[in-house]
Amino acid sequence: MDIKSIVEKTETVAGRTFDYFIQVLIVISIITFSIETLPNLDVTTKRYLDTAEAVIVSIFLIEYILRLYVSDRKIKYIFSFYGLIDFLAIVPFLISSGIDLRSLRIFRLLRLFRLLKLIRYNKAIRRFSRAFVIAKEEIVLFGVVTIMLLYLSAVGIYYFESSTQPEAFKSIFHSLWWAVATLTTVGYGDVYPITIGGRIFTFIILMIGLGIVAVPAGLLASALSKARLEEEES
């Protein structure tokens, strides 16, 4: 049995075993990464976690090299979705930086769809991709309008509240946090208006915010329906 049938094929016992082994390592690496964020870890636990990370990354590195070696189109694999995710699984260990990308390893679990032959989920993923293509122009337009509304909301609340709450609304940039929380209807409550004009303005922004939340869902639902219809027709 050659290496290619083990690394790329899931029809054989060896291929499935290899893929399941990698998936288990991914789950373990995600768990160990999460444990590392716990406060007050003792030195022994940290040493065990560092050792586990080194072993897992070494296996990921070997796997990446093997996949690159057996790939018929190496450049295409390197820049493919799975190729980039495979690379990001090992690059945090190889390059010291302030950004820890290990959490991105969870995307490697998407290989389970191929491994378990969940064809209906593959069709669903294709429908989502098609839906985004169908609604691309509307989504882009909506995104631009949303950014404009965020800015105008920040400007409006700044003029209403900056004189009475100079610390919370000291500039338009500081007011953007309130604009985001209000337009998305999250409303954390840490910054809120106290003037009559500011409260009326907030009510108007909240009403607009309901549409901000509902419109993308409607666009995507409509596009998904159209994508499903196209699939059934084809």
C-alpha cells in the first residue's frame, strides 16, 4: 500500500485510520490550547501541555509534508482551503508571534464531511456557496449602507451626549462602540444616553437596528431557496 492511498484515500482501512487519528489529534490540540488559557496553571501542567503541543505539531508537520508530497498539483494544494488550514495548524509553533492561530485548527474538522461521506452536507455547503454568489451584490450594498449608518449613528449620539457624558462619548470614535451595540440590538448597557434627545435618537437607531438584523437573514434565506430550486432543476 503506497503513501498516497493512506494520506488521501478514505476508502481503505489504513486511510480511514490515518484520517481519524489526525481528527483526534485536532480535538486534543484544541482542548490543550483551551486549558492553557486557564489562570494559575502550575509549572508541571504547563510542561505537559508544551510537550503535548510539540508532539502534535510535529505530527501535523509530517502530515503536511506527506500531503504535499503525494499531491498531484502541489501549488493548488498549498493555496487551497484545506492546504491553508493545514499550514495554519503548524505555523504558530514554527513562527513566534503575538497572534496565536491554533484555534483555527478546528476548521480541519471539516474533513470529517469527506471522511464520513456526508454527501448531503456537501450539497448543503454548495448551496450556501451558491446563495452567497446569488446575493453578493445585495450583501455588499447592505454592508456599505450599514457602515454608513454606523458612522451617522456615532456622529448623532456624539452631538447629543458628548456635553453631558464627556468620558463615554469623548469623540466620534469612542461613540462607535455605542453605535455598534445599538444597531446590532445587542445593547450591552455599559454606555447609554441620558439626555432626552439622545434617548429619542437611540429609539430611532434601535428601530433601524431591527432591520439591520433582519435584512441579511432575509437575503440569505431567499438566495438559499433560489439555490435549492436551481439544484432541483439541474
